[in-house]
Amino acid sequence: MRPCPSASLLILAGLWLAGPLAAGPFPAFAAEAGAPAKREAGGQGRDNQGEGRKTGNQKTSDSDDEVDTENLFGFTEGSNTGKRGEQELLLDSVGRFGKRRADAGPSRYRVSNTKFSYQFDPVDNLSIELGLFADARSVRNIADLSDKSYGTFDGASVEFKYRFLKPSDDNPLGLAVELRPRYARVLPVEGQGADIFDMESVLQLDVKLVPDKVWYGSNISVEPTVGRLRGTREVDRSSTFLWSHAVVGRVAENTFLGPELRYLRAYDGAFLNRFEGHAVFLGPALYHRFGEKAFVTLAYAMQVAGHDRDPSYARRAFDLTHFERHAVRVKFGLEF
């Protein structure tokens, strides 16, 4: 007996509708229905694991960002800038010791130049620093210098720093440029009163050699200076070129230590006109953080090589006319 076509259609429709409802009694249907859900759950698990790994990498990157490379390298300064709205109070003192004596008697050359400054970051990657300077010195029996012993106010500065390349996990290089216009009242070597204007331009570079462990920093700077000696019409024009390198490593959770090498050239004239002498300085740099808001940078440098083009000192090993034999830097910072 041939079934009625309409009845066959009704039977097929009933089976089609009943199939999903009867998935439980049929293991094959249940497995097929459950498989997509299982794969989706597995995919979601892998996505979560991937996000977890990404979060770990982000923490590492944040940990690197917390290392203030700006103050990490001693005399050399890194490319780091603060985030928008951050502020900082700084005390930065550089001591310079040792010059060529005038005769066989006792001599001393001790000069300290200290900057008190306030630094703020109006936007990300840009910092502005306002500074006041004090100069204190004690000079006795030094060749070509008058005996002096005093302390005085030594002018003010405004510093603008912009970081245009920020380090990351993919790019370990940080790069910044800083301009440091300054007015000073004392010639830095002679200690004579003057009205001095200089504009130091610094290219600051740092590289994470080993993430969160070892950093390299380098500076290249040119500093033209023009000054008029007080009480006279005599104008003093000079310029200095600097190229420095430092490598520091993390020796404790908040302590970093490493060597620093600096090469300086002195010129007569404001635009590196006539070369007069050069010096190489070598010494250690130490950086330590006290919690999250305070730090100290300590650095020592000794002149290990140099030459003065003055014929009177042609046979001498160092340039002690334009540079000192020893230098010390102590820098404290408080962030808020």
C-alpha cells in the first residue's frame, strides 16, 4: 500500500522538529551538538591564557618603565621623562677637585656647583625644569688662577626635554633631546665674576641591553658660552663638546651600579672654533631608590687621559687648564 503524500510530509516534518528535542537519547547527536561548545570553551581558554601572558609581559614593561633612566647613569642622563602631571624636587651638586699647582708649595682647588630645581611634566614625554644655582670654591696656589675662597648665587636655568622615542618590549631604544639655556654669574674655571649666557644642547640615548637587568646610556652635547667679565669690556667666548657612555646593572632590587666613560673637548670661540684641549674621565655610577618617590645618584670621575694644547704644558699628561682631575656628583630627587 502506497502512503499518502501528505501523510509522508507530515511524518518528515515531525521527525525534523523532534530531532533537536531528542538529542539526549541519541549519543551521536549529543556529541555533535556538544562539540562546537567544547571547541569554543577551549578557544576561550587559550585566549585567556594568551591574555595572561600578555599581562605578564605588560608587567615586565611597566617594571622597566619604573626604572628612571634619566638619573640612572651618573653624569650621563637617560631619555626617560615623567608622565603627565608628575612633579619632582631635585638637589644636584657637582664637585670638582684638583688643578696644576703654581709652585712647590701647598695648593688646593675645590669647587662645588649646586642646583636646586623643580621639574614638572605638562604632557607625556615633555619635562620642564626650573633651576637656581649656587657656587662655592676654595682656590690656592693654582697655575693661572687667583687665590679665592667664597660662596655666591650663580644664576638660573630653564631646561626643556622632549622624548620622541620611548623604549618598549619590541624597541629597547629610548631617545630624547634636551635644551638647557642658562644665565650664570661666575666663570666656571676661573671663578671670576661675569654675566654669562650658555645654551647646552644634549642628545640623550639609552638602551635596555638585558630587560630589567642591564642598561646602556649615552649623551652627545654641545655647549656654547658667551660672557662679559664684570667691570670690564672683555668678552669671553668658549664652547665644550661632550660624548659620554655608561653601562649599569641591577645589583639589588632598588640599586644599580656600573662604569661611566666621558670624553670632553674644550674650544675657544662659541661654535667649536679653535681646539684647546681634551680629557677622558672614567669612574663608577650608583643609583638607588628609597621606595617609590625618592632616589639618589652618586658618581665619581677621574681624568685618566688628556692633553692641553698650550705649549707650556705640551709635555704634561692631562688637561688641567680646562678640566679638573677629579669630579663627584651627588643628586637627590623627590617625586610627587
